[in-house]
Amino acid sequence: MTEFSLYPSLDIVNKRALTSKSAIEITQRKGNEKKEIGSPLDIAFTYQNSGADWIHIVDLDAASGKKDNSDIIISIIKNKNIKMKTQVCGGIRTIKQLDKYINAGCSRVNISSMVFDNPKLCELILKEYGDKVAIALDVKLVGFNYQLTTQGWNKLQGSLCSTIEWLEQCGCTRYVVTDTNKGGMMNRPNITLINEVLKMTNKPIISGGGISNLSDIRTLKSTGVEGTILGQVIHSNKLPLNKFIDEAKVLNYAY
């Protein structure tokens, strides 16, 4: 079984690192309370000192089309004292924006809106960039069907099933699947959603949203996903990152 990886999330709004819940609420215009957890660089070092191999960096301003925090993100990617691999997402809608991160040394870039706004460009990118690019599937249950969302989860797009069918034909190498009703809520991962996606593809899947305790990553590991993003649960200090890292090591050893 594939080694299970953890992706502690660095959520950036207006050049500051916020808790996932606060950042999401601001992006979705559901609140304006900015609960800061520190400077982005300081938080990156905190994750690294806790033993993280990856960092998941989210530009929430760019995702919602407001601003751009790419200068801060690139400074983290290029920092010689940061040894973690980087996964970046949020507002990447052109090859120029994608190349900016790849050329800076980003390990992987997640794209989302481009799938719907410019499908031909998305298809080209998947063919040209291979494992350097993953597709972020931000999903919302509408009635009895899962729909994709973009623009900071503010805009509904096509169906999950038909989108994955097309992406499989385009050669997508990895999916990052998030239930938007779980993001920042610590209300358990949507295992039903994960299992549905697992039936549609044999590509690696990273789960996002809902982690509340150590048993959640045990459950996710058992499904066969490649890893999960950790946000609010570590930002709120409910459980420190190093506890999740230690648990993941145990799980990987056991399997």
C-alpha cells in the first residue's frame, strides 16, 4: 500500500497565515474575523520543525480573484532553510502563473478553475507537466449529486462524475478531493465521497477537509488514499501536528 502522507495547510489571506476556518469564511464572505496564527514563513518553519515532509500552501485571495500572495509563497519555496516539499493552490488560471511556481521550485501545483474556464489549456497542461500538476476537486453535495465548485468555493460547476471521466481521458495523474462542507469544520472526512472517487480512478488521491482526530487518518489510510490535508485541527491546537506525524509513521510501518 502507498505510504500515507500528511499535508499541513498554510492558508494565506492578505499576506498573513489564518486558521483554515477563518480563511474559508472570509473567502466565502461568511465572516470577516481574521484569526491569525502567525506569519506564513514562521508557520512554515513550525511545520518543518514538527517533522512535516510536505506543506500545502493555499492563496485564498487569488482563489477568490481578489489579490495575489504569490510573492510570499515563492519566498517560502525558495527559502534554502525550508526542506519540505511544497504543494501550492489557489487562483492558478494561466500557464504563466503555473510556471511561476514550477520555476521557483514548487513540487506540485494544484489547479481547479482552469478545468472549467479553459479546458483545452487544462488538457495541454496535464499532458506537458505530468506529476507536477494535480487537479483539485472541490466538491459540494447539491441535492443527491456531487457538484464541483471554483473561485474560492463560491461558484458551482459541472458534475463530479462527468468531470473525472474527462480528466481521466486527459491524463490527470493525481486528484485532491475536498468536501467543501468539511473544510475548516473538523466534522470528520466524507468517506462516502472518497470511496465514490476511488471507484472512478486508480490515480492517487489526497483527501481534504474534516480531520478532527487521529482516528480520522487511520480511516482514510484504510481507504487507500495517498494522504490528507491538515488544517483547522492543527491551527486550533486541538491536536499538535507532531501527533499526526507520529501516527502516520505508525500506520505506514504497520502496512
